[in-house]
Amino acid sequence: MKVKFPARLLLLLVAFLLVTPATLRAQDARSTLTNFPESQAVLYINARRVINEAVPSVVPQEMLDKALADVRQVVNLGDIDYLIAGARLKGEPSAKQLPEFLLIVRGSFSAEAMLSGARMMGQGMYAQETHGGRTLSVFTLNKPSPPAAEQPSGDKPRQNFPIDQIAATALDANTLAIGIPSYLRDAIDASTGGGQQARLKPELIDLALRDTNTLVSLVAEMPASASQYARSLGAPPNAEMERMLDAVRQVQLSVNMLPATFGLQSIIRMDGSEQAQALSGLVNMGLGFVKAEILKESQKKSGGEREDMAALLRVLETFTNAARDNEVALGLTFQQASLAEVVKRQFAPKKQLVAAPAAKKAAPRRRGRARRR
């Protein structure tokens, strides 16, 4: 007696098996972000999908193998599930202040094995300490300079790293954390609840993982003095632009992937709905100007360059701009096939023009001697 397995049930089972790993990874990433220390900016990368799905869909395999040949000798990129990087500033932001950083890498690798390899390479340049029940390896990046009397004359001064130390630890068997020592200690406190360490704001977590198809997502909490910081970096004074910049509270930029398309998305949270409407209108004005300039430039081009500009205009036609309450949501859609053609054309070997051989000059005819009579 044959037992028929319903086709519809089989399809649902296959879909469940395909979707479940991605869903679990998203839940795992959300758990990591929930226990992440308070930060001004956070970058999330779904490394497994980027490496195994997104990049191969637009980059030819032979080009990919050549670019990653050296990296694959050190680490198998396919073992990485996701990366989360955080940045924070101490005190008021300024152009001279470097942000502190923290990186968490999760995958199917051994975190302790990677730390052991790092300690072997950094022999004599690290120390170990204990914090929150975990062992931290603190690496010194800059070697002490020899006394001036021992330095050979004429030698250039050694270029030091902008930071003196970084620390690393295994949060669990498959999770590695690297960063500025104080930032890493705060990460341990946030994950264990020790020291009442402040954690990443829930609204930033929701922004980072709003779309389940996200490949890369960057979220940032804007400082109240953003315009002063921009001016310290050399931005020219502009009262209206500074007013608009100071009204921005949070920003999200993300790239997502569907079966045939990539999506570029940005969500900007403003102080209020009035500022959101104003920003949306400014974006529309800027978009119209950009389209007109691209169309004008495309008339001067030919061949592949003109095709690329036409493709860019088609992408801009997919642009969406919606203001709702205090949020402005912007989006663009790219066809994977079209993007793959652009990449292939950009990296194709250039045809070398072979100069035609120069025409040989006819040898002058020699005149014979006149005969004597």
C-alpha cells in the first residue's frame, strides 16, 4: 500500500527548512544586540548570506576566488554567521577624538583556537586579566621606542598605531569579542548584568533588524551637537542645514536581499513630523536635480558608459520617499542581474589597441651609369 505525501505539505516543509536557519540567526543576532553595551553607532553584517548568496550573485566566481585566495588561507569566511561592530565617543564629540570600537564575531569556528593563535603571534606583547568571570587577552600594539642615543642616525621615526591596546576574549565557544579594553569590559558587564552597565537602546536594535532580509545594517544615535561636530570637521557654516542636522535623532542605513533584487533603505528619525516632512521635500528636490544631471551627461557618452548611466536612471525610478510621523523612509531597488552585468563590464580586461605596422617605404631606384660612346 503506497502512502501519498501531500505535495502542499511537502512544499511547506521545504520552505520551513529553508527559512528556519535565517530566522534563528536573526534571533541570535537580536540576543547579542540586546546584551550589547550602550553605543552611538552599531553595524550588523549577516556574513553568511553576504558571502554565500549576495556576493556570488553579482561577482563572477573566478574573480571572487582570486580576490579571496589569500584570506581563505587564514580563515574560512563561510564559517562566520554574523558580525556586530559598535562605536562610541567619550564626552562631547570632536574632530580630534577617535571613537572606541568593539567587534563581536559569531560563527562555527573555535573562538579559543583563534585566541590561542593570536597569542602565539603576539608573544611578549600581551597580558591576561580576569573580568566578570572571563579571561581577557590584552595586546599592546606599539612597541616601546628605544632611547634616542641608541637610534641609528637618519632613521625615520616609527609610525605607531593610533591606539595602544586592544583586548580579546571568548564570550562562548563560537563567539569572539575584540575591542578597546574598557569597551570590552563594559560588554561583559552588559551580557552578565554586572555593574548595572547600560545597554544598547531597544529602538536602535529594532531599527537594525527591522527587515528579516537584511544583509547589512548601520544604525546611529545622533549627538545633540551634530552641527558643531560637522563644523569641526570642516563643513562650511549653513544655518538651515545645521538646523536640519540637529533635528535628526536616529539614522538607519541597510541593504537587504530578495530572490531577484537588492534593496537599499534608509530610515531617518527626526525631532517631529514637521521636520520629517521638510526633509522628505528636500530629498525630492535633490533627486530631481540628480536625474537631470545624469540625463544631461549621458547624452555626451557612448557605448558602455552610456548604458551604465541608463541603468542608473532606471534604478532612480524605483526610489521611494515616505514621511510618516517623525520618520522618513527612503528606498532604492537594484535588479541583481543588471548589477552583475555592470560589475562584469567594469572588471572586464581592457582591450589593448594594437598599432598597425608602419607601411614600408619604397626603396629609391638606383640610376644606372650612362654608357660612353
